[in-house]
Amino acid sequence: MRSRLLQFFLGGSLSLMAPAMAQAIVLPEAIQAEQAAWYEIFFGESGLEHVESTMALFSDEWYDSEHVPPATGGISMPDADMSPLEMAVALVDHHEGALPHARYRIGYRAQFAIVEDYTAPPLAYVEVMRFNLGPARHASVVADYGAENAAPVEEFGVGPHVVWRFLMGSVQGRLSDVFDAARGIIDDAQVQAMDCLGVPCMSLEDVEDSSDGWHTLVMDDDNTDARPAQVADLMAMRAMGSEYGEIVEGLDPVKPQLSLVISRNVTGQDDFTSALSHQGPLMDDAVSDQWLRRLQLSGHVEWSRRFIYRPGRQ
């Protein structure tokens, strides 16, 4: 059974339950058709292999992992409040295994459905590409210091470059339920040509935007050892203001409304995680795009932001 949501699409009777409502809202056929079209664009020609059961993603091992907060004994599941981006990255790291040197390229877009005065829970389309830079880091150490002075390549991280796609929505008290998911391996030839917000994804240099106009942000952020999934959540919440973001007109499932690159221990010798995001177009009269940057190094966190203004509006 490939997807619970796809069954609704094909059956022509998609209905989503609002948390505070006693009955389902049946969406008009035009909205159902649009949702089905987005689904087919996102998954149809991807060449990825669908997971047979999304429920299997949430095994006992998942709930015992470091990605999920400890159970509190309440009625909600421990992962009930995880945002779509945090959930997606955490699921990738859990099922693929953690890597000490990795880069993540994440694309996010949300699809809203408005029926009269009611806005149905949005659907989140999330793509996570994870690149293993461990072998490249090992080769760099060997070149600089000699093979005899380098740790075995296994200590730098072993595993393929992977891509996962998730379709998520809020259902019955769970903020980010997975309706469908698919996985694939990115071969070396493909990955060499991939771009991560202006830097080759396999580069051992940090991904950063060197343009003028960056301003330091004063943030209440003391999470100096945040994992990539937590960094994704922090960046998305700062960029979009809520777990799914606001309604943005003119979106399609091909171009993300939020693009995010997280680099973990890609450069230098210290524990260093950097994140850079681009968001646009924005529903703002003056600002068309927003860039955010978060640096996490040696017990210190630094945030900065850059706006791109519409012509004549700065």
C-alpha cells in the first residue's frame, strides 16, 4: 500500500480531518485534482523507490533513538510536535545512520487548500539530499599529512549519497504525519554536478553567501550542539514563522519556497555546523527574498540575515 493520501486522490474523495472538528471536510474536485497533480510531479518521475509502509518508518527503534524527545507519559506521541523539516531530516539520519561529515540540501514547499472560510491542514513536500563528505575529507587528510597519519576511512563515515522525498500533513494531533516517502541513491557522477546554494555540494568549503547586506541577528539560541534535524527546524521556524509557513501564491512543487543547506564538520578541525537558507518569492510589497545564516562553532551560535528588496523599495 504505497500511500494513504494517494488512495484518497485516486478515489476522488480526499478528506482531511481538522483537529478541532468532529467531521471531515471534503475538498472540491478542483483542489483534489491540484493536489494529485502536485503529487505526481513530486513523486511520479523521480525514479525513487517508495517505502512500502510509512508506518514502518516509526518503529520502536525510532522512538528509542536520540531524534525523539523522551516520552512524558501524556496522550501524545513523543514526536507529535516535530515540524516537517525536523521530521524529514531526523528520519533520514535515523534510517541511513549518522555521518560525521555530511552536507544536506533540503527543499520545502507547502500546499494549502482553502474551502470557503476554512483552510484545510496544509500538505508539506520535503526533499532531503544527504551527501557523504567523509571519503573526501579522508582523501584531503591523506594528501596533506600522508596516509600513515590519517585515521581509517571508516572513521570518516561510510555510506552512499541519498535522496529522500516526503509528503507530510497534520493529522489527529500529530504535526507531521508521513503520508508517503520514497528513497534513492545518488551516484558519484550525479553528485559532482549538484549545486548547494552556489557551492558544489561535494565541496569541502563552507557554503556561504558573500554578498553585502548581511546583518547580525540577536537570537535567543543557546543550542550549541544542535543536530542537523534541529538546525533545520530552527532555520525553518525563523524563516517561515510557523511549522508549515504562510500561504504563498504561485508556488509549484518543482521550485522550493524554502531552500536550505546544512553542512556538518565539512571544513576545519573543530565541531562546526553551518546552515544557509534562501526563501522566495515572498508575499511582501518591499522584500522579494530572504537569506538566513546560522553558524554553530565551539559553544557559540551566530545568526545573520539578508533581504533582497524589490526595485525601488529599499
